[in-house]
Amino acid sequence: MARRVTQADVAARAGVSRALVSLVLRDATNVSDHRRQVVLDAMAELGYRPNAAARHLGRRTHTIGVVVQDLHYPFFAEVVDGIQSSAADRGLQVLINTGMRDPDLERAAIETFLELRMDGVVLISPDLPDDRVLEVAGVVPMVLVGRPLVDDAIDTVVTDDRRGGWLATRHLLDLGHRRILDVTADVPNASSVGREAGYRQAMAEAGLADAARVVRDGGDIMAAAASWPGEPRATALFGHNDFVAVDAWAALVAAGGPAPAVVGYDNTHFAGLPLLSLTSIDQPRLQMGRTAVEMLAERLEGRVMPRHEVLAPTLVERRSSHA
């Protein structure tokens, strides 16, 4: 990892004192426009990112902002529960905004949080591009939940999606299934890529690499399920979240024929309802939220080195995979 650029490096490049660099970083008014621009140019040339936590010392609001992709899906709501629980334990207030899967709305929410001088920001599976995420991380302490991004300026907490995809597929293979359909997200993202990779890994380990079939949610489920040459349709399916799994299962059942074995992902509350009894991959949602607040607190207390936590998923077995 390259050495982190410091204020001393910026001062040397700009030919000014470290004190002046510090004044520019604090937006002090007693700095001429010319000298301010010299310092800003040096920062840009060196790729300097200020320590966001240090910039917030002395002006704490004891409030954190949370931008969540979609509160309609239970997984995200339960991550927020973990955030609020841990924040309350630390005397922090939480403001929540939903981006509704729209990068422009996420950007507007973050700008509002910055105007309100939040102590830190948590982004839960945002659709913002990496460069914008890192730009904001240079201004305010930030934790990214559910999306991997390795950079000194940001902390992340994710689960091992590849492992989760492997667990789901291995479970179905162990039950004797060989025609297993992988139903992924309608729009590719880091999580769906990892889960598909785990599915393909398990199929390849079973000598079934050529039998792997992947279809996107909203695609032609029936065509994909019947795409094995000379064979009946899929006997099992793995959905990349619980809603996707149930939708695909319902489509196949409605078309007639035997119901496939099903494994979902996220172990949402309705997966455990007796009528559904959906086998699902569990992500430690509350722990993800609590860890995010812990990371922010550490940044605010002066930690500089990044933390990138990868939590382990587990399989919760129920009736749906034994169809």
C-alpha cells in the first residue's frame, strides 16, 4: 500500500508552512485566495485526502446520517436497526434517508447530511459510483455497508457473498440436485456477482460447470429452467434474495409440473413463516449495523488506518429445499 500523503507533503509541494495548510483545511477566512489556491492545487497534485475525523474535532453534533438503498426490503431495515441500537448506546442520534436505488437521490441526501454537519455517514449498499463515495469519505468519516471498496479513507463491513452462494448451491447438490438454476438480481451489483461466483464454484467442484444456468430476475425463468439439453426442467433454484427466490418458485409452479427445491438469501423474517418455510442464507444484519457505528466511533476518536470487515454467512435450513 502506498504511503499516505500528509499535510507536511502538501506544505512542501506548495512551498508554504504546515500551519497554512491547516488553515486552508479548516476553511479559515484569514487566508488569501491566491495562497489558498496554491495549497488546493498541491493537494490535487499529490492526491491528498484530509483526515475527515480530524476535521470534525471540536464541532461534533453527535448525529450520524444513514443513506439506505431501499427500506422496503427487510434486510436493509434490519441493518438500520443495528445502527440505531449501537448509536443509542453511544449517545448518538441517527438521521435516515432512502436513496430509492437512485444515485442522484443518494447524492442529494449526502449533501444534506454534510450541510447539517453530521459526525459521520453510513451508506448501505449505495448505487453511487466509487469515485463519488471516496470523494465524500474525504470530507466526513464514512462506513460502507454491503459493498466492498478497499481504500484508506473508508471503512467497510460486508458478508462473504461468494461463500453464501457456495453454501446455497452445495446444500442443493448434497440433496441430489444437478439441474440447479441461479436467479440473480435484475441489475448486477457486487453482491450478485459474488453470489453467482459461489454458485459457479460449487457447480464446478461437483463436475457440473457446463450445467450451470443463470437468469436475471425479470428474465425468462421458464426458458432458463428448461435449457438443459434433453433433460426436464430445473429441479432446484437458488435466488439471490428471498423475494427473488419466491418469485421464481411461483413462476415455475404456476407453469405446472413439480415444485422445485428452493434456497433464498438474507433469511428475512418472512422466510421463517410456517407456510413458506424458506431455506435461506443468513447475513448477520444487526451485527453489520452495529459494526458500522463502532467503526465510525473509532474514526471519530482518531483511528486513521482503515477497517474492512468480512462477516460469515450461514445456511438456515427449512422445508423449501426438501421439495
